[in-house]
Amino acid sequence: MIVSLVVDMLFSIIVLVMTFGIFNGLIYDYKLLSSLSHLLDKNIKIKLSGGSLDLSFLSSIIKGAKITGVYLDSPEYGSTFTEGDKATVRFNVNAVERKNIMLNIKVSINGKMDVYSVKKKMRITLE
């Protein structure tokens, strides 16, 4: 009888912990997506510096974000960027994981998307 009572209590505690974990995960995912919602599917104007695309500005746009890696999807045709060129950046969410989000980035340089198309995946970690 005591063993049965202990097993029932343990089972209740396990169910309670699992429910809290799932609920907590849903809240986290909502916060993650809502912090990115103002970026998605909008054109963001940036200036290129040093012949490359500087993505450090994202850390200031997304609260508590840290860029842990940028991955090239396709050949980078825009490797001949010149200082001061204007770029338009467009973001799409590719995948959401716990504390990480993968963004697809399309870059248009001086309005020439077909010539200077750069597609990158970026992993952002929220702390």
C-alpha cells in the first residue's frame, strides 16, 4: 500500500514536471519568434564595409542575441562588394530549435538581385 502511494506520487510529480517543461518551451518559442517578427519578410537597408556583408548589426536588433555562425548556402557572387555599396537584406526563418534559430538571408546589392545574390544561413543564439 505504501509502495503504491509512493509510485502514484512519483508519477504525479513526473507528469507535473513534464507539463511545466512543455509549457515553458512553448513560452520560450513564442518569445523567440516574437523577437524576430519585426525582421521577417521585410527589407532592411545596410551598408557594406570592407568588401563583405557585416551581420553584427543583428545582435543589436534582436534582444539578447548572439551570432554563433554564418553558413554559405550557395556560391557568394557578391565577393567583390565595394566600400559603401548599399545592400538590401531579407530574412526568412528556416528552422527553430531550442535557443537557436536558423535564418535564410537574401542580399541584393544596388538592386541587382540576379547578379549579386548571396544566400546564407545564420545561426543565432538567444541568451
